[in-house]
Amino acid sequence: MNSKHLDASFGINALSTKLSILISAICLIAGLSAAYLMVKSERKQLLFEEFGVLTELSKPFVSRFENLLNEKKRIAIDANTIVTEALYSESALAEKIVPSKLVFGKDGSIRSSSSTNVAGVRSAAFLPQQSYSHEYKRIFSQTEKVWSQIAPILTDETFFNFYFISQDRFIRISPPNWALNVPASHDFRQDVFYEIGTPEFNPNLEATWTPIYYDDIWERWVISLIVPLHYGGEFKGVTGSDIELPKLQAMFPDKVGDAKLFVLNGKGQIIQFEGKTDIINRLSGSMNDSLDTKNQLPDELRNQVEQLLTSQRHELQGEFAIDDSKHIFSIKKFSDFDWYIGVYKTHSEALSAIDEIEVKFFGLFILYAVLVVLLLHQTLSHLVIKRIKALVASSREVARGQFTTAQNLTVNKDEIGLLNFEFGAMAGKLEKTMRDLRQELDEKEQAEQRARRLSKAVEFSGSAIVITDENLNIEYVNPKLLEMTGFEKSHFIGQPLLVLMEPDMMILVEDIVQDLLSRHHWKGDTLLHNNDKRALWVSLSVSPIRDDNHKVYSYVASAQDISFVKESQRKMEQLAYYDTLTGLANRALFRMQLKKSLALASRGHYSFALFYFDLDEFKRINDTLGHDAGDQLLLEVAQRLQKRLRAEDTIARLGGDEFAVLLSGIDDREKATEVALTIQNTLSQPIRLGSNEVIVSASIGITMASDQSPEEDVLLKHADLAMYEAKALGKNTYYFYNDTLDAAAKERLFIENELRIAIKEQQFELYYQPQIDITNEKIVGFEALIRWHHPTLGHIAPDKFIPIAETTGLIVELGEWVLWESCAFAQRMALKDHESSISINLSARQFKDTSLIPLLEKVIKKTGIVPERVHLELTESMLMGDVEGSIKQMHQLKSLGLSLSIDDFGTGYSSLSYLKRFPLDILKIDRSFIKDIPEDSNDMEITAAIIAMAQKLNLELVAEGVESDEQIEFLKLNKCDVVQGYYYSKPVPEHEISLMIDKTKGIHF
């Protein structure tokens, strides 16, 4: 802005003008404030006086109204005295009764009416029939007489009506409407005009006014004056008189002097208010309803009235508004009546005099302010403004570089003269500073060019760069760091350098600080703290920046992203040491952890327990529901184990459904037992696999480190042996390793090795147990049973080598030999005219072997046996793994002409629905049901049921384990004809069969 523009901007912006206006404004504000406070005080005093006038205006009316009410109360009390004497005095009781004309209504009422002149009925009476007595016959008559005398006087101008109500619901009233129209069931004792006179509510038995209430017989709002009627100390009832609300309102004038009047009852309900009278009179209600007109009051007035009623004061003064018109009011309570009289007038009427004074007063203050402004402007312009303009002109010259003009300013002995002197001195120093500054700017520009090149190099570096002060507080970060971390620059500036690192890496802080103190630099790999919570590995180096005196005044840190290298290492470690399905440790990592635990335990300061288990029936679930469901089951088991076991415990999946757990800090069997039960309870909860729900269990082998060999292979072997012992005990249990398991394992290994030799050297022989038709004592078949004669150990029981053969798979080769031998035996017997069937047990492995069908075809063809005579015995358990596959396999066997039998029926878990679908020919009743017959009635019932079911399904029956005459008789009775057991013969070799037939109870072919 040039000087011409500055000169033009003076005027309203001139300092003299501003100061004049400012001082005048201050004077004006101070004067107006004083005037306002004075006028406000006058207003307050005037309002106080007006409130006193309003209060005085209401006093004459209140006095007249109270006198009127007292006169009415006196008349009512006199009438009550007349009624009391007429009904209950000795002369009244002795008076001859002139019967009234009573009407007994069908509604249970008694009514009576009387007429005293040609004007018609003047009073009537009512009484419920159940209350009628000789006493009330007298009261009907005497009240009729009394009412004919006093009712015309009381109902003329004083009251609207006059009535008497007794305790027995008798009423005599004039005018007669109530007694003629009231329902027979109406109970006067519940009405407000009766209750208020009873001793309970009026113990002093005084004449009392009721609140205004609605009378549905008269259909109008009334107020009643009730006088208790008592004689000889006994309450007899009440006499009462009503005043209609409109007549009550007519007693109140609209105005008292120049103020308007309003009336409220003790509950704040309007009785009289300007413009509200017609609205109140049009209100209706039900019998005994109280008048509710609070909402007709203006809101401000209603709130103040409620405060008056709450505080129980007798007077109130205040202000309220109606339709934006402000009013003042004064309320006073009646001295002997629970009502309030109020008078009010508008604000403008009360304060009209003060309003005129306000206008004149404020006008004078405004004129005074204008004169002060003009006087101050002239004075300031001459003494101050001209000299300041000269200083301004000189400052413009200095701004253009003309420093000598500042020496020509007038220096007087006042504040502006001192300012001119100091300004001249400053101009001289400024001239010298400008010369020095130009030289420094030239040097600085050259330095900035060099710094910009270095800054660009750091700014666009491919590495994250951080610069700190000597205390390692960050002062600069380049864009690469912001890109890598996702944070804003403000996140780093002013923070310690170590804010770059993830909290998990704070373990390195001590090393970093030590290296920086000793060598002043540090380099290493760390996790960079970033905003998206991903793992960001960097190679971080921190180096010092020194000044010319080799003192460290700053540090520079650079970071290169090596996340890809770290992630590759992590994936390789994951593949090497963790199970890909469950995420648990694999066998290699588990063996490493076990080896570490054994090393710690050997030092005597560490203990642990090893759990080894697999899932019972996992193969059946896997085969039935599919491998995907099996994988889902293994994953759910792994997750449950991780949730229930501690973080310091090692959980591993060793393969298939085999799991191992290394429990640290377990030093006794009791604690290990608790964990085993926890695992079993955790796994026993139902697991949802798609649309199916399964329940699994685990057989757990446990070995304690304190009792075992320090070698991990031996420890794993012991846990494995304990697990197999748990399975042998019925599964879903746990077993602690002991030395006998090792001996048993060695025995199984010995038998397995000897079994292989026995198959090669044909150390086996078949024994045959006959099946007898007990109806004719005839042999109908044989069951082939294998026996092993070891060259050195002698006879080895089948229950010792058959399970081992099943487990190792040798059962397939052994079963093939049994098929050939037993079919050849049956054919030899047929050639001797001893034709019979041969029952051959199939193992689970044989049944599922794909070569079974071709083998049977070959055996039948080579031996020449009739296929129908070959009975293949199957167990329930081998059929239930894959039911559909089992049914298909059974149909293929049936297609060869063979007969199929269910062995040991009733001991497995097949359902009858499956039994119906299996293509069976024979059902064998297990010996466990036969052996306790006839001692066990339950076995008898079960066996009978099995027989009946088989007969319904058209199956042949064979009962095993028969040993007594009673069992024979029971089976005959229940139509089970074919049996086998020691009753007839134990299993014998082929060469003893003829001898057995000759010696055994006459049985024959």
C-alpha cells in the first residue's frame, strides 16, 4: 500500500476520531448504566406500591364474602338444630305418627313424596327396603312435616336445596329429584357430601364446606355445606345444603377498583377467572368428581399458585403473562375458608408513569455523548495526530531505503519526541544490518543449494531414513519410512528412536543403547512398528553425525525391508516343524521338545508327564462320513486341546488321529489324572460335522518322566504301550505305563514273529465242534476253530494270537488256509456219507479284502463242496463301519450260493433296521445269553425274544454254549432246534470225530 492510499484511509480511521468515539462510548455506557439502574430501582419501588394497592383492593370483598358465608353457615346450623329436635327429642319420639304414603319399588327401594301447595312436590324421601323399620316409619312421617316448614325458606335464596341423610342411607331432600331418581343400590356413605360430616373425617362435628364436586342427579357443579347431626352423643347422620357453581360465581364481581378479580379453591382449581367462567360451567363429570380447572390458568400463574399451595402460605404476589401481555397479581386466602381471592392488572397500567420518564432521561444522555465526541476530536488532532503523521511519513522513507530522513524528526521532551529519537537511532542500525544481511544471504544461498541436493537424495532414497538429535529423539523421517509403516509424520517427530520398533522387540533396547554408548553405532534385524499390524522385518543401522569438534550432535538411522527373507524362513520352519492341517507341532518338533524336557528333568529341577492318545472309532467316522469330515474332526479336536491346555504345554499331532501332549510341571499321577479327565471331558462334547453330529472319545496312555528312561524313543514307546492298554480296557479311558506293559509288548512281538514262522511251517490245526438238531439228535454241521501247536511252547490259545494276527494283517493269510482246510474237511465228510454244513469265521480284514470273492470261487471249485453247505460267520462290529459297503459285499457272497450267519448276536451295537437289510440266513445266539439259563430270568426273556425275532425274519437259529439239560429243554420249548456246546461235544480234531460220535449220547449223521 503506497502513501497516497494511507492518506486516503484517514478519516473514520484517524486516531483522533477513534479515541473520541471510544471515550464518548465509555461515558455513554457508564451514563446509560447508571440511568438503567436508577430507572430499574424506581420500577421496583412502583411495583411494590402497586402490589400493596392490589392487596388492599381485595380486603373489602374478602370481608363481605366471609360475612356472607358465615351467615349461610349460621342458617344451616339452625336448620340442623330444628331437624334434630323434630326427629330425636323426647317430644318428637312421643308424637303420634301420621303415616306417610310409601311406595315400595321392585328395585328394593322405598320412596315417598309430599306436596304442600299447588306448586307441586316440594320434598321426597328414599330408603333401601332392607333398612326399613318402625323407626324409619316415624322418620318418613316427621321429616315430611319438618321439610314442609323449613324447606321453602332454605331453598328460596339462601341455598339450592336442603337434605337429611342418615347412617342407614335414608334421605329426605327438597327439591325432591335426588330421592326420586337415585338408584336403589346407591350408597350415600361413599359420597363426598356425606363422608365430610362423619366422625372419622370430622371428629369435632363442625359445619364444613365440601370441595366443588359434580352431582350427576342435578347434572351440575355444586358446593355443599354439611352439618353433622348428633343427639345424645350419638352420630345420626348429616344435614346439608348445596350452592350451584354459577350462583357462587355470581357472588364475585369481575373487577375490584381498576383491577380484575379471580377466585381459586385450596387445590388451585379456578372458580372465577376472566373469560374462563363459561368454559368452567360447560365442564361435566361423574358423581363426586372434583372440579379440575388448573389447566385454565396461564402457565406462569399456575406454577406460582402451586408453589403457594406447597408452602402453605396465605398470601402471594407476582407476575404472569396472558397473550404476550404482562400482568401483576396479589392472592390472599380466606380466613375461614380454603379458597383464595386474587386481583391483577396489566404491567402497563401499573408502570405508565415511569415509562414517560425513561424516554426523556435516555435522550439527554445521548446528546451529552455527541458533544463529548466533537470536543475530544479537536483536542487530539492538534496535540497528537499531526506529530504522528510526520513520524509515519519518515517511516515510509526508511522503508524505501532513505535512512537520512529519520534524522530530521523533531525531538521534544514528551513521549512522541522520545519516539522520534529512538526511531532515528533504529534507522541507523537498520542501515548497517541490511548491508551485513545481503552478504550472509549470498553465502546462505550457496549452502542451501548443496543442502537441497543432499535432501533430495535422502527424500527419494529406497531405504527408510530417520534423523535424530543427540538424545535419539526423532527430528526427521523420509517418505519411505511413512510408506513402510503407514503412520503420519506427526507420529514420529519428537518421539524416541526406539518408537520405530515393535513392543515385542524391546528386549533389544539394552543392546542398542550399550552399543551406541560404547561404539556409537548399531546394526541388526528387528520388527518395524507399523499401522496395519503386519510383521515388517527390517535391517536397521544407527550411526552418529559429528560436528567439527567430533562431538556427536545427531544420529542417522536407515532401515531396509527384509520381510520377504524372514517370511521365507518362517514358512520353511512351519513346514518343517508344524502339522499342516491342525497347526500343532509335528513329530519332529515334538521330539525336539521332548528331548529338551528330558535334559531339564535329568538335572532334578524339572518334571513333566507325556500323554499319548488317539481317537476311538476315528476310522469308522472317517470311512462313514468321508475324509473331509475326518479332517474337520481332527481340526476341532486340536482347537479344543489348545483352548483347554496351558500355553506352556506342547501339543502335537504325530500322524493320523494320534496326538501327544507334553505337560510341564506335572510331578505326580494325581495331577496327570486331572489333566486326562479334562481332555476326555473336552473331547466328549458333541462335534458338528456338516449335517451330522458325532461324539468322540480318546484312549490315553500316560508316562511320567521321573520314572522312565532319559531317551525320548523309549519314553514314546512306553506311552504308546499304555495307550494300547487303555484301548484294551474298553477305550475312552487312560492308563499309566508300568513294567508289565513292556513285558506284554515283548510277548506280543515274540508271538508276532513266531506267528509268521508258524504260517510257513503249518503249525496250525482245525478243530471242529458239531452243531446238533436237538429234535432228532442229528449232526447238521460243524464250526471250524483254529488251534496253534507251537513246537516248544505247546498249545497257544486263539485269544492270544488272533488279535495280533488281525492287527498285523497276517489274519488274511491265516484265514485263507482255514477256508481251504475247512471246505476240504466238509467235502471229505460228504464223501463218507456224513454230509453236513461247515461254519467258518471271517475276520474284519478278510471280509474287506478285495481278493475274498475270487478266493472263495477258487476254493469252491477246487474242493468241489456244495456252496450252500458253507456258512460264513460275520460279527456285528465288522459290518457297521461302512453299512452300504458291507451290504454290497454280502450280496456278492450270496451270489456264490454261500450262506451268511451273524455270530455272537446281541453283543454288538447294530440296530434292527440294519439287521432287516442284511441278506442273512442264520443267526447265532451268543453263549453269554445261554450260560445262565435257567437261573437268570432276564437271559431267558432276551433269548426268547431273539428266537421269536429270527423266526419272524425267516432266519435259521443256532444257540452256542449249551451245557445242560435245562438249557436244552428251554430251547426246545422256544423252537430253537440247532445247538452247539459242551453238552454234546467240545471242539475236536478231525480224526476224533468218529470216536466222538460213538461216545456222545447217540448223536449221528
